[in-house]
Amino acid sequence: MTAQASTKASMSILVVGLGVIGATYGYLFQKAGHRVEHLVRSSSARSGISSLEVEILDGRTDTKGSLSHDRYSVHHHVHHRARSRYDLIVVSVPQGRIAEVMADLDAGGIEGPVLLFCGFWGEREELDGLLAGRDVILGYPVAGGGYPVAGGSITGNRLDCCVFDHVMLERRDRARFPGYERVEALFASCGISLERPYDMLEWIWLHMAINAGVGAVAGMYGDIEDTTRSAEQLMGSTRMLARAVRAIRETSRIVASRGVDLSRYRGELLAYRLPTAVSAPLMRRMFARNLLTRRIMTLHGNTDDLLFVCGTVYEQGRGGGIPAPVFYESYEAVRGKAARRGSGTADIARP
């Protein structure tokens, strides 16, 4: 749908921050004719950015991804004395910052329903408490092939990003979200379809666990400060991929220990249930042939976020006495590397 065609149903959207996911989808929303602003703290290094050069590998119409270049005009939220209301507030931040973001919105008098577009390991009651009465719907950007991430990086005024043809969104009957149809129409206007899992929160837990298994193994063998190189190393090694598959099986059991019926997510776990002698070579071949998924892996490079996820899953498993020797050994090796290098991630991820 063109910007002209979508103007009639244009939405006013606030994106919290100017991170990779927020900038990528803010760009897509703006291209579709929606009014997009970013709430960026004045203390942020990106508070002065008014435009971004965009290089996007786009999988919406080409499964292999088509590369294009563009410019994204970044409009910043300007605080007024009067309260501000948006049709949708997009929040894509590390889960440890959700409460902080809600406090900022309240302090700024900013109203509107929230699309929580990020990982969250807590229970639904905890989430409801953090949102403090706001309407919220859960979503998640995906990378296909079992890798739940929208990859990219922002360097200076340049955004390198990837986008697939769908995102995950909470089911209407579970969301209890006024204006659900408008969120559906928003993504449709960008040429993005929706997939709705049985339970969005459980799905997020499971895919955080998958990321933890992959991240722990990649970090064990690679350089935790050079995530691109570590990802390349993992994708090219059948041995490392086989270990990652075993780690994912273990982290999936950690999710199951929370009362999640994994049979409801057979599609997400199918590749990891095959014997490693079969799954690892298949994964290596897929990475070699699928540029879009490969680039997602190499661009997803926030070490703090990855180790936070690994540490969260680790704590759950250790605390519950769940056997996961491959994952535990892998993560402990990564945590040791972080500690030896004096990285702040060692404290973030330590149980």
C-alpha cells in the first residue's frame, strides 16, 4: 500500500527510543503514510539525529531479500504542557527498562495504548503491573527459520536493517486490546502479515530460550565483543550448530518447567527435535543459502542484551533444578569471558 493510499487510515505513532527495531519499523510505518515520532531522551547520543541513511534487506516481497537504500526523516516528540495522545506507542527496549519507560511516559503526560515489541520473561501479572493500567498488546519481530529477531545496527546516522514479511502478534481473544483492528491495518499497510501463536507470552519465553541457547554456544566458541564474527563462525560449523541444537532442547525444557505445553509450538521447535546429525547440516546449508537469515544473525550484535537473556534463562533453569548441562556449561564459559574482560555484562547476567 502506498503512502497516498494509506493516508485515510493514517495513525499517529510514538516509538520509544531510536534503537534498531524502533527505527526500522518507524521507517516502515512512515513510508506507509503514518505519522511517526520518536521519544528520545535529551541525554541520549541519538537525541540530535534528524535523519538516518537506511540500507534495508527487505524480505516482504522477496524471500531472499532485496537490498535498497533510502532516507528516514526522524521526527522527535516535543514535550508540551498539555497531555499528548497517540493511537499507538511502540515500546521495544530490554525488558529491564520497561518500568523506566512507563515512568517516562507518565511523567511526560503521554497517553495511548502500547505495543510491547520486545522480550519479556516475567509472568502476565508482573507485566500488567509494569504497564500500570495501560492497554497493551504483545508482539515480536521475527527473522524466520526459527530465529526471532529483527536484525540491524545503527552507526552514526546510518541504519542497516533487515525485515521479514511477518511479525508475531497476540491473538485478539487474549489481548483484550481496544483498537485491535487498527494494529492489524497498520502492519497490513506496510505489507507485513501477522502470525498469532497460541499464547504470545509463552511464545516470547520460548524464543528467548532459543536465543539463549544459540547465544551461549556462539559466545562460548567466539569473541563476545565481536558478535558478527562469532555468528559467522557458528553458522559455518556443523559441530557448533549441533551443540546449539542440544542447548536449545535444554532451554526449551526450562520453558516447559514453567507450565508451558510445548506441543502447542511444534512448528517453532521442529528443527531442533531432529537428530543433530540431520539438523546441524540442514541449518548450515540454510545459513549458506539464505542471505536474509544470515544477515539477521550477523547484525544482531547487542552483547549486553544477549547475555541478559542467557542469564535470565540460566537463573530459571538452575533455580528450578532443570538438567541442562550443555547450556549451563556454555553460558558459564561466556560469563567467565565477560568477567575476565571486565565487561558490565558479567554483572548483568550473573545469577
